[in-house]
Amino acid sequence: MAKYKYIIYAFSCVFIWSFIPSIARLGQKEMDHFQYLFWSNVLSVLAVFVVALIMGRNWKKLLYIPFPVMLNVLILGALDCFFYLLLYYGYSIENGVAVLVIQYSWPLMIIGLSFFLFKERLSIRQMIGIVMGFMAVVITFTKGNITEIAVEHPQALFLVFSGSFCFALMSVLSRQFAIDPYISTLWVFIFSTLVSAVFMFAFSSINLPVGDALMPTLLNGIILNGISYIIWFKAMSSPDSHKIASILFLSPVLSMMWIILFFGDAFVPAYVMGLVLVIISGLLCIRAKGNDPEGKKSMDDLIED
């Protein structure tokens, strides 16, 4: 029964995260991506703090952490902010399916960063996964015509690709220190809020989420980002976390369905091909990582509760 509990956690996250592209587009009808991210982060901080208290965490231990740990989480929070800021921008101006494919290129980036930063050996599966992921990106940028860039806003997809790199780097760096998941999640959102506030004041202005933007912002901040992170930590506490993690790649499939159903985005066959390739790429990379005992141990240290 315990095994099914972890699977339920994972499927819950997959279903929740599949609405991120659709909710992000709705939330940015009356706010720009700077404002949307800031208020989502504020709500995520409050949601995670309340849930942590309900789960029995001491508020002092949540708020007071060693300075070296704080610096580490500051880096993770900044990377988290860059990821979502660039992602939300992409969804606001470009075809949602195209952005979705580029967004899920992060697994192959994790493998590449692990190789270059920590000299981890690449397996045959990982190398095949990286090649397939690269092919997915090329197909998406060109709509299947590799002789030309065929998207309306190629710069937007490049920024989304940069955001995925930030997420991959955050994932790799997070393995280098062990900390209670509630504490780490809370502080990642705190620092992400601070960094997003700097960007908002520098490039935008304060705009309260009212009207049609209120509900999407509440859903995104409290559930899609805040509480879902805790559910994912629970899923990753499974002894077979690398197998559970592969369920994550059902999320872009559902996301594509919602985008086409709710917004009528163009159904381009090349995007579907790119999506299939990036999912297979991620599965190959994650399963290969799961066979590495040291990699498994790092993840277990991170999610230790």
C-alpha cells in the first residue's frame, strides 16, 4: 500500500503541474510576468509556511537557518525565480505547445551539467537521451523544417530554454547539501520572492492581482507552486524515487491537451514530434540516473524528512 501512496503523490503533482501553462496565460491577462511571479511567490511562501506548521515543524527552525545554508538556498531561490520569470514570459507571447517542449528540455541539461561540473560519467542511455532532446529543440524551433527558424518569437523560446537551464542548474546544485524539505522549500520561495521583487520594481510596477487575474494567481501561488512542491517531496521519498520521477513526463502531455482545448493553440505535428522526443529523452536520462547508487543517495539526502 505504501508504494501506491507514493504513486498517488506523483500523479497528483503531474495533474497539478499540467495546468501551469494554462493558468499562467490566464493570470497574465491583467498583469505582466514580473507582477504575476512576484505575487505567486508571496502566496507560495505563505502556503508552504502554513503547511509546515500544520505538519508539526517548529516555526523557529523554519525561520532560523545557518548562514552558509542560507547562502546556498539564496542561489537556488534566484535560479528558481529566473526559471519561472522566463517561463511565464514565454507562455505570454509564444505558442504554448512550443514553449512546453522547450521547457521540458531540463532533464538533458541536468545530465550535461552533472558531467561538466561534477565529472559524472555518461551512460549510453544518457547520451542517446541528450541527442534526442537536442533533436526535439531543433524540431520545435523550425516546425520540422530544419533549414529555417519557423516560430513567431524565437527569442522567447531561447529565453525559455535559458530558464530551463536555470532549473537544471538548481536541481544539480540542490544535491550538494542536505536540508529538511519544508525548510528548503520555504527559503527557496522566500529568496525567489525577493529576487522577483527586484525585477518587478526595476522593469515593471506594483499591480495587485484583481479581477480576472486574482483566481489564477491564487491557484498558481498556493497550489501549483507552493503545496505541490511538498507533495513532490513526499513522492520522492519513495525507495524507487527514480521510477516515480519518470511519471513527471505525463505532465507535458496533459498540458498540451489543456492548451489546445482551452486556448485553441495551433496543433502543429512537428510540436507533437518534439514533445514525444523530449519525453523519451527525459525518461532515458532519469532512468539512467536511477541506476547510479551515488545519484540515488544524493536524492535521498535531499528529501530526508
